[in-house]
Amino acid sequence: MALRGVVGIASARVARRRYPSLLSLTPLRLYDSASYPHNKGFKNPIRAIHEAAVDPITPKKDNEEHSTPNWKIKMLYDGDCPLCMREVNMLRERDKHYGAIKFVDISADDYSPEENQGLDYKTVMGRIHAINSDGTVVTDVEAFRRLYEEVGLGWVYAITKYKFIGAIADAVYGVWAKYRLQITGRQPLEELLEARKKNRGEVCKDSNACKT
């Protein structure tokens, strides 16, 4: 996502003055494969990430909840969001070497809030949610940081652990999350909810009767 670049740009000046050793953590710095011997499957890690980001795989509408039995964190994502899928596909590609992330498409017909800490479609559409294996829910930049840590890319968001940088990153992400549907040319959330109810054959007596 563009958030990675914004985090790097916003934090680079602060890190240069106060934490020189943290410069290597920003998304603007490259790293070589020798620094990550466990990623032998990638001859060029940067190229692998770039290719996964710019050439997203067409998302499947059947959920993949059962594909990673020993998962450490569950990523709830919107499979109908083209920009979101670039990041999802990059993480999915990286996770082939770790098996740490369970990817759950909230737009899939079989998405179940009951199996995901009661998080319904409307709630998760508002901002990113991830669920740790112990059941705790994390959101916003913390969710990205945890997900990236599990696939060997913790350095990308490591600087957001500092409160000042983390606050900036959360603010930037909040703007993106608020206008994500408009930016990607999609219908308002209310219309998506109505269409989803019809697709699933749900009949609601009032606006609060159904959750998807």
C-alpha cells in the first residue's frame, strides 16, 4: 500500500536525527538477500515484492481459512479491493516460506463473523483487522506491523513502534480507510451491504436486523 511509502517518508527525517541506526528500517531502503538467508527461494527479494505488488493475482471468492493449520495471525481482507489485493498477494507469496498467516476474504460468500471474533463485514470494511492465534484483535498500523513481522519484513513497519511515528502512520491510514471505496471507484458501503444481503438471500425486517 501507499502507506508503506508514507511511513518511510514521514519518519526518515526524524530517524536520521534521533535514530540513525533505524534508517535501514524504512521502506525506502533496499536490502540484499544475504541479510536474509532463510529466504533462499528469492534470488532478489525486492524484485519479488515488487512483482507481487504490481501484478496481483485475481482473488478467489472461496475463502482460504483452512489453508494454514498452524497459523500465528489471521488477516481479514477485502477481496474486492484491487489496491488491497496487491498487498495481500505480496504477503501471501512471502508466507509460502513461513506458513504463519491465515488469509480470510471478508467479501467471500462463506465469510463467518462467528469464526472471526464476531467481526462482521461492515466492521471489517471500515479498517484492517487481524486476529492473533490467541484470539486478540489488532487493527490499523499495528495489524500491518504484526503481519509483516510474520513474513520476515518486520523492518518495514518497525519504526512505527515509536509513538510519534506510529501516531502519524495511524492518521495517514485513517484517511485512506475512510475514503478507500471512493478512491478505488466502488459503491458506498451502504450499497455494498445491501447488495451483499441480497446475494446471500438474507431478508431484514429493519436496518439493524442482519449482520454479514
